[in-house]
Amino acid sequence: MNWNRLLSFAGVLFLGFSAQAQMAYDELLHASYEFMDRARIIGTAIGLDREQFNFSGQYGFPLNDQDDQLNLGLNYQGIEWEPEHFWNQPVSVYNAGAHIKWLNHWKNPNWASTISIEGNAVTAYHFGHHTDFQTALSARFHYGKSEKRVWTFGLFYSDQPFGPWVYPVLGVDWRLANRLYFSTILLEHAYLEYAVKPKVWYTGIDLRQMGLSFVFGQFEGFEDSYFTSFSDQFPFSPYVISVFNDVYLKEHFTLFVKAGYLVSRRNRHFSRFNNEFSSIYNREVMDSIYLQTGLAFRIRHF
């Protein structure tokens, strides 16, 4: 793989659950609907709608008096693409996955670590029902002298259709003020939250990757070609930039709404021999409006 190809794939995450270091709350259940408004595929007269359904659940089992935990979780995503004037049926991508995480508090009270294993079965439904198994391993170390600021660093490995992908993890969770909280993992997400009315209403800005990668079973006579998305611009991945509002309806039950833009999308389509296809999936897509709404069960830490 040459350097241009390597940069093309930088920052692309597997389709499915991505461990995040948001320490403001733990989300035990999640159900949401996302919609990306029709955006033109550049170089064509074709518009592209995209909608997505997300369901996930997780639970942490305490292991000892040090608050070490074994976290088990499941997730499901269903993505529907509707290319205008192109085929009589949408492109359907279904993903089902699971994760195991081990949170270990060290004898030194300033240190902890999280080791995770994740696996996903991704199917491009209308293209030969091929199922692509994607796995990921993550080792993250956490350092903080208090709960107000915790640094995270480590390594992430993902098994992608185009091959293995490894990138370093660097981030921080920071309670900037009594009502203001900030969290980020470099090139993965940035999250700024303000408590308008603590325990009831939170608002803020959310920036996160929306990388996507899967295998077509069959496409125009070719077997096992693959699709991936990235950006021509730094940091080489499509991003969703949104403003969010979280309202706690009854203690832990949360209604959330996000509105923003999906920006800097570039789709690539390769054969299993890493040769590019001249297809509708090998083009840039204009920015589009992004909307998400859903319900969650969350345990807040502050």
C-alpha cells in the first residue's frame, strides 16, 4: 500500500461500537435514529440520502472492592442509502457486534487501564449477503491525580477489509468548571457539555468521526470488493459536527437531540486486489445536514 493509500485510510474506524472515554456518564441502553439529508455525489446528478438506526446495551460487573469492572455489551446498526436515479432498491448495511472490556484500577491510585476486545459482523445485504467479520483490540491507560482531569493514552488495532489498521490513542477528560465538561480522543471525537440545569438539561457541541468500511459480496460481476470512506483533508475522515440537547425525563431516562453537518466525505471503492473501481462509490459527496434523536438510560457521575 503506497503513502497516498495509507493516508486515505487514516482515521477510519470499524463499523460498530467504538469505546469512548466520556466520563460524565455511563450509557447502559441506547436507541436512536440518524438522518443525513440528500447530498449530491460530486461529478454526477445523483443525490444520496442516508438514514441509520442504532441500538446498544452494556453493563459493568464489579470484580472487587477496587471498583474494577468487566463490561459486556451488544450493539446493532442498520444503515440505508437511497441513491437518487440509481437502482430500484437502497443499499442496506447491517452490523451486529459485541464487546468485552476490563477496567483495572492499579495499586497506584493515579493510574488505571482499560483493555477491550470488539467484534462485528457486517453485511451488505443487497450484494450477495456477504458477511464481513471485523475485530478490534484496544489498550488504554488512564492517569489523573483527581477525577476532574484524567489523561488517556494507548493503542488501537482494527481489522479492516483493506487490511489491519493501527493508530495511537491520546485524549483527556476534563471537568473545566462546576457545570462545564470537556472530553476528547485525538482524531476520534471532541465533546463539550454545559449543564443548563444540572441533572435535568445539558447542551453542548459534539464532533466525532463517521468512518465506514464494509465488503460487497458481489458488485458488477466482481466478488468481495470493498467500500471505505475518508476525507481528502486532515484528519482524513468524515466528521459529524453537531449541537446537542440532552433532557433527563426521569432520573436516568434521557431524550437527546443532535443537529449539525456531516462534512468532508470521500467514498472509495476497491477490488479485493486493491484496484480502484470507477463506480458510484468512488466519489466525493457534498456536505449534508445531520439529525439524530433517541432515548437512552444513563448513569451520570456528576
